[in-house]
Amino acid sequence: MDLSLIVEDFLASAHNRGLSDHTVRAYRQDLTAFSRWARAAQPEPVFGRDAVLDWVAAMRAEGYAAATIKRRLACMKVLCRWLEDEERLETNPFHRLRLPVPLPRRLPRNLKREEVSALLDAPPHRSPPAPDDADGQAMATLSLALELLFTTGIRVGELCAIRLPDIDLEAGTIAIKGKGNRERHVFLVDDTITAQVRAYVHTRRPAVPGLDALLLTPRGVAADPNHIRRLLHRHVETLNLSRRITPHMLRHTAATELLDGGVDIRLVQKLLGHASISTTEIYTHVSDATLRTRLRAVNPRQRLRARQQEG
């Protein structure tokens, strides 16, 4: 069984099924790690249960994080399922196989409200940037990107995948293609953000014939997630904010704000595009942490003691 050929066939199939370039790259990275281990360990069979267990043991011995091990195993499960469907694997090693890989629960890193305000309230461009004003065009793109990330809670990859036909300004909706090719709609619930999208599309976005990506770089190519991250990093430095801020932190903050505002968790799950509600539930822990902080600030027991001492 030629492992390298199997991997290439699988990746080609994933691409043909319409999986995102990001997903295909992630699959390649994880399967390359497995192939490298398999060449050295030479398990027999390569896709046997013992091989999976030995690979997990090897990754643990090398000190890989539980999150990395879980991600790689998830990739292997998808590959083995595909091999089964292609009738190239008689026995799936993951059938009824339980691998207790403890994954520590990490709370999402949220932004403080003053940080969000600083990011979003930077002076907007009152007029369209000139064609040779690269900084002005970059700022117009970043300004819209930050508003959409915070208002809708979308991922930065989903943001960069938005095409002009995906936007319905009259209905105030944007069609989003999320993980696993799941499609959903997010909403422009504020007239200000709707006007900002309209202004960017009609006057601030560089006009490039034949290119329908919403967000463009000053050079007239579709903005990718790394471009947005670089613009945000530069913006954070300009504002002299005290910590590193990523686009995903805006998504985390949006989710927590919605839950704090009383939005039902099922609706937040749908908005964020989570396949499982357990993924959304992590934000309830953030809300609990926020509540605890606020209660400490106005600790009723301490206030009672203070009144007793005054009396």
C-alpha cells in the first residue's frame, strides 16, 4: 500500500468535494506527520488499530499537545472513512476505538469593551481613498473587516471568502460558507454597518474587473486572513494597546456579548456556525467568569459589612 499515493488521492478528492483550501492544507499537514512517523516505525498494517495506538503513544512521548493529537486523529478518521468508501480498506481501525486524549478546556480570550471601542472607533474615512492612497485603502478594508467580525461573529477565513453576490443589502444578510461547506446567513442588524458595507463596495473598494471578492488589498487582489491579521497588528500598535489582538478574539467577544445580552444559546450556535452546541457552551463559562468579576466588584457581603462598621 503506497501511503504517499493514498494521501495525494485523498487530498485530491477533498479538493474536488469543495473543501476549502485551508482544510485541505490542514489535512496535508497532519497526514504528512503520520506518513513521516509511519516511514520510521513501519507498522503493519499501516492503517491498523495497533498503528493508531502506537502513533498516539509516539505523539504523547514527543510532548505534543492534546489538541494537536486530537486534530491529527480526527484527520486520520476522515481518511480511513474515505478509504472504506473507496473500498481500499477492509477494516476501519477507528471502529469502536475510544482514545481518551484529555483536552484541557481553555476559555476563549475576549476583548475588553474599551479595547473593542478603541479598535472600532478609529476615525473612519470621510471620503473614498485616492487610487494611490494605499494606507487609506488598507484602513478602509480593515475598518469594514473589524465591524463585520464583531457584528456577525464570523471567522476571519469566512470573512475573506465573502463574494459580492453573497451580500444582500436590501435584506441585510450575507451568505457565509463555513466549515464543512455548511452554509448559513449572518445579519447586518445595524443601519450603520449596512451603510458601511454599501460605501465600501461602491466607493472605497478598488475596482478590479472580474474580481468579486468583497475585501481587496490596495494592490487589487483578494485579501486573505494573513493580510487582515497584519493590518490588525499594525492597527493595534498604532493605538498603543497593551496586548496582542487577533481577529478570532472579536468572534469570541461577539459570542460572549450575545450570551450576556440574553440571546438563546441555540441561536448563538446557529450564528457562529458551530456543528455542536458543546462548542458554543464554552462561551457560557466566559459569561460566568464575567459575572463573577462583576459580583466581586459590587460584593454585597462586603457592602453589608461596611454598613455594619459604619453603624
